[in-house]
Amino acid sequence: MFRGRSRHTLDSKGRLAIPARFKEVLAQGDDDGLVVTNHDTCLWAFARKDWQVIEEKAANLPQFNRAANTYLRYFISGAVECPIKQGRITLPLDLREIALLRKEVVLVGELKKFEIWDKDRWEEEFKRARKNFPDDSQTLSELGI
């Protein structure tokens, strides 16, 4: 599982070093790459096997459902396979632009995926999450967490 938070730097070509602990997760699944897509104000990165589960579910969505079409057009169509080369992936320019990624980024492990945030936007989001955590904990309790 992808765990923890870490700060990284994108180079001018959009290359991002993958932390050793994340590479270990991928190695356990015999995976040498990630599938990265846009989500809200950050990017989501999945091991290929976990992305395949998402694709299989998406392929069975009703074709004439507006929410399904929005999901396919935004989330699924943004997906790009990013092979790991020399411990790094290259994030395509369009995904970097959507997430407003500049030089400093934060990787946020979320078990089956990790998020890639612009550092300043992450700090804002983390403040919001920290503030809302006590109230949201009640909802999580109701979900059995």
C-alpha cells in the first residue's frame, strides 16, 4: 500500500522521482509503471493492476448516463501510462497544467493510490482536512472505521 507524505521536485521536463517505499509497493506487484490521471485539484497515480479494476468497472457504465459520461470524459480520458525509468516517471504537460503543478510537489500516499499535489495547494488542502477531521471522524465511525 502507498503510505506517507513526501516533498519532491519536478524537473523542467516534468520528471518526478518515485520514493523508494512506493517503488517497493510496485515491485511487489511486478509493476514497473503507474497510471496517472487528473482528479479535482491534484493527480492520482495507480499501480497498473489497480487501474485495471477501475477501467473494468468504467467499461460497464451505462452509455447514456450523464454522470457516467462526465466521469469517462474527465477522469478516465485523462489517464496516461507512465513507465518508471531510472526511478522516475514523466508527467505529461497537460496533466501538470490541470493540477497546476510547478516545481515543488507533494506525494500523498492513500493506500491503493497516491496523489501528486502542487506544494502550496497541498498545504491549503491539508489545513482544510485537518480542520474538518474531527467532524468527518464521526461519519467515518458510522462507516466502521
